[in-house]
Amino acid sequence: MMTSGMTDPTGAATAEVEVCIIGAGPVGATLACRLAREGIRVAVVDRAALPPMEHPDFDGRTYAIAAGSKKLLDEAGVWEHLPQVPCPIEDILVTDGRVGQPPSPLSLEFTREDADQPFGWMAEARALRVALNATLHASPDVTVLAPAEVSVVRNEAGVTVTAKDGRVVRARLLVAADGRASRTRSQARIPVTKLPYGQSGIVCAIAHEYPHDNGALEHFLPGGPFAQLPMTGTPEYPNLSAVVWSEKDEMARRLAELPQETFARELRRRMGDRLGEVTPVGRRWVYPLSAQYAQRYTATRLALAGDAAHGIHPIAGQGLNLGFRDVIALSDLLIEAHQRGEDPGSAALLARYQARCRPTNMLMFLATDALDRLFSNDNPVLRLARDVGIATVQKFPRLRKAFVKHAMGV
């Protein structure tokens, strides 16, 4: 939709907005919804059409939504549009071991006593997409151009985004939320440092015999971490969980191609008998794992957000939540500027955004990188060190609560 009655000299419709966001994924779309809630005119541009992202087939992909991220989705009006209630995570068991063997007796468990609310919620990727689309299209202050191939001109005076079909958006700030391979970031000549891991993540869903009781498992193995995350059940599969399973690249490809029964057996070898018999459900996805970070988050009238600014190892399930923290920081600054009548694309505002986000994001980048290197190996000295570390955190409730508070983003 195009929400302006103006036309440019060629006769094409022109939208005048405060902020134009490139990328309608969860980060970009949530930012648009949050700003629109405060009466800020926003445009969202994406190369893909939005409805196909709502494909009805269950595909096993999920998001772990931290408490701070849920608050953002509430404030953006997105949470209320979710077509199903996300499953709360109320217990997390952290273990270390080898494939096919019992885990180390030195384990770490975060329980309901460590927080006054769930640690997070598991939402299906398609459910979040449905909610985002519904919220975008219900917002009169949001202009959506999707699908659209666009060119961008930025200068001190403002931003002009022109689609191939002639549609034009004029804005005072451009936000790049177009993913790790961000073309907007590349066009701004912002350097990126990349770090491959030689691992791939297998993502799928499983039905299981016993209820998960809203509990999650993070089991560290030599090939990479194995996570079971509780999901809301369906009539067909009342006991349902998501699996995020990291392995060396070649092993991950071989495992993902196994027949159903053999694949289920490999799952059981890693997660044990805690959930009884397991049955893989839906598609299996394989993603190469890497980390990267942009050398800076801003340029003239440009801010990077989400994966366009940073990508981390999924070992702690914080990737999307880190992007949502960018949205929280940037939306707070933009709402404040709007209320004061200030320029949303000013160099001063962009400098505050980078100072607020980049240092903490870099700490998370370093922490997840260190965790993967510490746990994704079978070195006996490191195994002993990490088991002792796990046991130490388990022993001190205050330390456990500090970990929980940071991960929840509250």
C-alpha cells in the first residue's frame, strides 16, 4: 500500500515519512510497528512479498523470544496478533557430554525460582510473521512496498528511495534491517568482519512421548551444542519441541538426510530418554553457522539494525533478541526525537544509537564465540574446566540469577 496522496513530477505516488526501513523481517517490521504506534510515519521496503512468508505448512522453525523482546512486541502491538499462544520456557537444563553417553553429573539448571517470569517464549516463525503482517497492515502510519526493487540516495538533506515501478519514498532516516548480506550496508561501504565456524545448524521439530513441562535442554557435545526447546502442542502433536542441533558441516548434512527412523535414533542418542520416544515432524533445515560484525552501525542518515549489524553463534539463542535490543534502543531514541521535534536522522542521534548498542552487542559476540570454542570440543582439560564452571554457577543462586537477568534482557 502507498499512504500518500502526493505525486512526483513523473506522476508516481510519493510517500513522505520520517523513517524508511529496508527489510521486512522480524527486526525491521517490529521497528516499523513500534514507531507507528507513536504516530511516526514509517515506510517498510522488502524485495519479497509479505504473504508468502505466512506459508501454512508447519516447518519446524521457531524463535526464542526473551522477556525484554516480548515487552517490545507488546508495545509494538504485535504480540496480540499472534495466532497461537507461544510456549513459555520455565526451566532450562544445561549439560555436557558425549554422543550416546550419559551427560556429566555436573549440570546446571535454571528453574522458576531463578526468575519472577518465564525465561522466554517459543514462537513459531510463521506465527510471528502472521502477527507482523497483520500489525503492519493495520497501521495507518505504515507504508509497505513489497515486493519492490529499489535504489537509494542518501545525503545530508535526506533519503530518497525509488522503486523500479516508479513509487518513491522520501525519509529523514534509513534503517538497514536487510540481513547478514545487507546490500544497504554494502552500498554504504561499511566494512564487515566475518568468522566462520565450520559448523552447520540442523533445525527441526519433534513430537515426543512425554510432556516437556515447559522445560528446555542445552546439551553441549564435541560437535556443537544440541538444544531442545518447548513448543505449544497441536491436536495432532500434543507434545512438541523444537530442536537446534549444531554439528561439523559434513556431519550435519549427512544427519539431515537420514531416513526418518534413523534420524529419530540419532536425536535420542543426543537428548537421552527424558522425553521418551521422539518423532521428527515437518522439514529439516540446515544452516551454515558463522558470526560477523559491522565495523560501525551508522553512516549519513543510515542506521544498521539486527543481522545487518551483527550475527552471532546460536549457542545461547540470542540472535533475534540481540536484533530486538537494537529495535528497543533505536525506537526509544526516535520516539524521544519525535516528541521533541528533532531530526531523526541527525548525526548526534545516530552516534547515541551506536554508543548504546555496539559495545554490548560486541560483548555478546565475544561471549557466544568463546562459549562455542570452549564447549564444541573433546579436549579433556577443557571438559574438566567447563564442568567445574557449570557446577560453580549451579552452586551460587545469585550468579544464576545474574545470568538469567542478562539473557532475559530485563
